[in-house]
Amino acid sequence: IYIKYKLYIIILLTVLFSWLQVVGCDGKLYSSKTIDKCGVCGGNGGSCYRVSGSYRKGITQLGYVFITNIPVGATDIQIIERRKTENILALSDEAGHFFFNGNSVIDNPQNFHVAGTVFKYRRPANLFSDGFEYIMAQGPTHQALNVMVVPRAPELRAAPSMVSTPEQPQISNLMSKTSKDPSPAEQKVTV
């Protein structure tokens, strides 16, 4: 009886695996197409390019300061503070409507549904806590967005308190499907 039982399991597994067939990202049976680094099914990775840089200007003005624009179609978005500051990152659309940390209100670190994707916003509890402030999203974005920074000032109000432990980001890249012209230097969009 033991031998028949073992043989039955092997036959059953063979039958189950014969029903599983390869399907590519195009939804076709036996297709070998896969999604490339730009998110294109069957692509060669040439339809996107890395957008990166560092914002190094001192903030001398009061209010929100423009850092960079995130274009429509951007993926793998990472804006990461390089050194601890009391400045706060904010995200708005091109018309100036804020999704978080806008209108002199500091939001708690959390996930925000913006422009067709989820933006993960994290910051340390204070200047002496571990970790850096960052904004991340997988994308793609369905609208252009502006990354802003505002110096932390006494007139800024904190949103209602919520205990949250910031997570450390994993650095990769910022991609955009808006051009086929590759960037010559590979850097990071950091703040």
C-alpha cells in the first residue's frame, strides 16, 4: 500500500504540472516576452532613462522651495535626504495643490495615494532619531508632480500625532518613460 501511495502522488504531481503552461507578459500562451526595466512588455529597456541629481542650494527664503519635477510616467521614484536637516519635504501637483506637507501643515509619515500610485513618505521623529526623510513610489505616475522643501519654522503646524517608526529606504533609481535619450551620468535624486 505504501508503494502505491507514493506512486499515486508522483502521478498526481505530473498531471498537475502538465496543466501549468508558460504565459508571457503579453498574455499569450508559450510567449517568452517579459517586462523590461522600463515596465514595457517585450521591451529592450530603451524607452526610459534615469533622471537624477542633488539639490545643494542653501535655503534662504521662507516658504516652499521647488526642488524638482517628477514627470508623467515616472517609475521607481526615490527622493532621499542625504544628511539630517529640520527641513520638510512636500509633494504638490504643478498647479500648487499639495498632497502632503502643504499649506503650513506637516503630515504624519504614511502612504499617500497620488497620481495613480502610492507614495511612501517617511521621516524620523526628530533630528536625533535614526534614519532620513524620504519619499518613494513605484509608479508610474499619471500626472506631473513637484517636489518641494520647506524650512521647518515655528509657524508650521503638525498634523494630529500618530506613532510611526520610519523605515530605511533601499536606493535604486528614478525612471521616466518620457524620452529615449539616456542620461550620461547615473546619480540619485536626493535632498
